[in-house]
Amino acid sequence: MPSYIIEGGKRLEGEATVSGSKNASLPILAATILNNGITKLYNVPEIRDTKITQEILKFLGCKVKKSKGKIEINSKNITKKEIPEHLMHQMRSTVILAGAILARFKEVTFSYPGGCDIGSRPIDLHLSGFEKLGINIVKNAGFIVCKCDKIVGANINLDFPSVGATENIILASVFAEGETNITNAAMEPEIVDLANCLNKMGAKIEGAGTSNIKIIGVKRLNEVSYTIMPDRIEAGSLLCMTAITGGKIKLNNVILDHINPIVNKLEETGCKIVKDKSSILLEAPKKLKAVDIKTMPYPGFPTDMQSVFASILTVAKGTSIIVENIFENRYKYMSELKKMGAKITIEGRTAVIKGVRKLTGAKVLSTDLRGGAALVSAALVAKGETEITNIDYILRGYEALDEKLRKLGANIKIKEGD
Ligand code: UD1
């Protein structure tokens, strides 16, 4: 696998544009299965996860055409109703395709999904949602076979507002007979983007972005063009990476509401923020201040920003306390940060970070997507050279991260693996 080589100590300054959202692209790519025709998508980021999803769409029989900034998916001639095991294992959100295939064909076979090792990540809420919609599920030798004669709308209360389960149930119930009501639904902006795209295709989804979502079954969808929303986690990551270097950035293509929880915390660290319509200006102080963070479902502080934010607190003045409430195993990257001189103690879901004066470059391992981004952020300020190995994880979720950072003045290059 390739590595990043980063020479720390360069203050980031300049302008960057946020790419399309990874977590919105994935369910929307799945939604193209429902539209028995052509969907044109703009702003899908060129990253591993969207490429894997396109591979699965092609395997199913979709025609995928790419031109600059646009993906055209023709799902008219889907011939397969299973998700191949080797692709299923590459990432977690492959499970979202199951709901879409079910809605269109009333059957799907898939295995348990893979993804970053950040917790046990069960799919029980997805499957119990399917069952409530009248789908019969048989688990056999690691495979899950779902079948039904018809999908019937139901009332589904989620034990936890799972993003993936909410999306899967929405997709599965678009053509259901009658009405589906999801209560305690996830409220993340990516769910709103999925619902907006499906509604543009002709679906009837109300309440996305609240905890009560209603899906009124329709008979068919139409062809659409849709532009994916900006990636709020990439936006937050670029702001943090600039902040740790004491830098200044103008970030374009942001939806300010989506990044509010991150921006509020950056202000607490002493960063000056100026908001404009779809851009944001951040100017970092010489020394950041410690802050406490608790990750929560949206509109709380996002778990996907926990690691990158923690990395900037390793050099802040004072002690910061982080509580990770969403995934139980999301601190693996911290042992790598410690190799760079960070002072962190972990007790269950709580991490205590004592700010140090400086970090030092080291050879570190990217343990997962966002953990890897935290190491990039730390390396930008560390004294000397850092080699981050295993960056395939980072490439799964950040489009052209090295290019964007270089444009801001960072000294970062990719070393190809053996
Ligand atoms: C999505 C995001 C991920 C983000 C997460 C939480 C995508 C592609 N990924 O992941 O980046 O970190 O939301 O914001 O959009 N759970 C269950 N049973 C289930 C499903 C989930 O117990 O059937 C639990 C999980 O173990 C976890 C919590 O619910 O503790 C949240 O997971 P969920 O919201 O489902 O996350 P994902 O959809 O996997």
C-alpha cells in the first residue's frame, strides 16, 4: 500500500474547495438501482468507496459512464440480485445496496459487510427493518438471503438512530404498498440528500432531517440529474488541518449548517471564523486552546470528526477530554499519535489529551479512514518527517487530499508501496 511522506512545520494558507460528500454519494449511487433508467450524478467524489460502489453496480448489470464531474448510471438491464462477497467486504456501506435491490426485485443475497474496524458494527437494525416490511430473511453460512412477494409499508422504530439503517429502510420502502413510518430515524444531512434525490426521481418521502420519516410507496421513478451535497467531514478535516498549523484558509462549497458543531468547537479553540453564504474563512491563533468533545448523532458533534479534532488538541494549551458515544472502538489511531509524542490516556469511551509543546515526525500506521486523517493532521505540525503507511484507508474517503494540502503549502507526497 502507498504511504504519505509529510515534512511538518509548514503553515497552511490559501483557498480550497470541498468535494462531494462520500456518505451521501454511497446511498444515492444505491438509489440509482431503483430508477429503472438513467441517473446523472454530479459531484460524486473520486475516492475508493465510490469506485467500489460503481464496481458493484456494474456487476449487477448497470452501465456506468463517467465524464469529468459527472457519472451516468443506466440501471435498466440489471441481471443479478446478489452483491459479490469480495466487494461486500471492502466497506460497510455496501449493505445499503441491499435495500435498493430488494425494492426493485423483492430479493437479494449478500454477506456481512466489511469496513473500518471502529466497533462491532452490527446490521441488526437494517435486518429487523426489512423484516417489518414483510421481507423474509434466511442466514446461511455467512450469507443473508432476503426475499418476499411484496414489500408492505410498516411502522419502524429504530432502537438507535442508525444512519445506514435509516437509509436502507428508506430505499427498501420506496415502492412499498402503503406507508412506512420510521421513528427515531437518523437526522444526518446525508439522509436529507438521499431523500431529495429520491423525491426528484418521483419518490414520496417526507420528514427527512427529522426523527420521523414517512415514505409513501410509489409505483415507479423517473430519470434525474442530481448534484451531491458537499462533504461536511472533509470540510471539517481541512479546517482542522489548517488550524493545527496556525494557518488561514478560505473553504468553498460548504453548507454552513452542516458544519456548525465542528465550527463551534474550532471557535472554542481560539480560531476566528467568518462565514459567508457557501464559504467559510478560518484564521487560527498561534496556540490552540484545549476543548472537550462528546460525539453524538447529528446535530451533535460527528463521530467522524472525533479523530481529526483530537489530533489538533494534542498540541493545544491545556487538557481536553473526548467522549466517543457512537462507536466503541474508535481510538486505535491514538497509539500512533503517541508515537509522535502525543500525551493521551484512554479509559473506555473517554480519552484525556494533555497538550504538548510539539509533536515529532515518526513512521505511523493509518488504522482506519478518519484515524488516518488524524495522523495527516498531526504530521503537518510535527517536527521532521512523518511516514504514514496504509493510506489506502485515507484514499477511501478523501478526494485528492495530498493535492489540496500541497496547494495550501503543505509538504506532502505519496510514496508508492512495494
Ligand atoms: C454512517 C457513516 C459513518 C459514520 C456513522 C455515524 C456512511 C457510509 N457511514 O455509518 O461515516 O461514522 O454513520 O455517524 O454513511 N448500529 C447497530 N445496529 C445496526 C446499525 C448500527 O447497533 O444495525 C450501531 C453501530 O454499531 C454504531 C451506531 O449504531 O454504534 C451508529 O452506526 P450507524 O449510524 O449505523 O453508522 P453507519 O451507517 O455504519
